[in-house]
Amino acid sequence: MLAGEGSQLIGPDTTLRDVAFDVGTALDAVGVHAVLCGGSAATFYAPDVYQSEDLDFVLAFATEGALVKRALGALGYTFRDSMFVHPESHFTVEFPKGPLAIGSEAADEFDTVRDGERILNVVTPTNVVRDRLNKFTVWDDFSALRAAVGVALEAEVDLHRVRAFMRHEGQGIFKERFEEALRVFERRVRERRL
């Protein structure tokens, strides 16, 4: 189907992965460079472990909002209440303010993934794990821990970079909290690999 056919591309049973590819492709077609991140990136890599209800894309460059609205409008999305909504899908699309960062670090690494003619830029699995562990540690969000473990089991993750990130973020009064979060994460990954 053509992008101009709108909501026929995205329906009630369309998966987050397919919506991500459709949105990524539509944005790419109008010259908008955006990267899927956050919980939606965790769902992209480990859909059986974690399900996000929205897709977060960070724009890599300053972009005209009209281009984004045109690209998503072609998929049947409309802009309402600071997010894009679709009449036939429960997945919303949002564009958090950039630049893309995890904790206090810039996260400028991403993968460009193709599915036939479709294209999607998505943060690397290592950065997804770092992001979800940071969310778990700061907000006591156990779904973020589950997502981090799931991505570490499903994709290639640089655990040395994850450890270095947790040590860097866990400074001062937060040191014990970040160390404990890392121990819990590593224990759960080990247990599930057995």
C-alpha cells in the first residue's frame, strides 16, 4: 500500500515494530532524521518481554514540524495534545525534546535497520539497556528492569559499557543505589541464561 493511503497502513492489529518501521520510513521519505528510543526501543528488541504503548522518536536535527506532521498524516496520524494519535491504533507517537541522551551522557549511537523497503533508526541495544537500567534505578520502575534484562538476552549488548555507565551515573549519594541496580540486573541476566 502507498503511504498516501493513510490509516489503511496501520490498523488495530498492527504491532509496535510495524508502526515503528512505517513511521521511520515516512519520516525518512520527507528528509526527517529521527531515532526510536526509550521503552519503544526496548519493545523493538524484546517484544515478548516488554510492551510499550507509545513510540518515542528523538529528532537528530532541528526539523520543521510541518514535515513531521505531513509524514505522519500520510499514515493516518493527527497531532493532538502534544502527541500523534491514530484512529485505528492504540500506539501514539511522540517526539521528546532532544538531543538524545541517557542519564547525563549523550547517546548518539543508533542502528539503521531495514525491513524490505522500510527503514528505521533505533538506539543500539546497549543504549536501550543503559536507558532502562537508569530508569529502574532512578524511578524504581521494575518494568524498566524487566525490559533491560529482556534486551540483554535478545540482542548483542556490550555489558562493559553498561557497567561503566552505571558506575559513572552512580556517583556520590547515588553510588549504592546504582551498584545494587547493576547487581540485580546482572543476576537476572545470569539466571535466565542458565
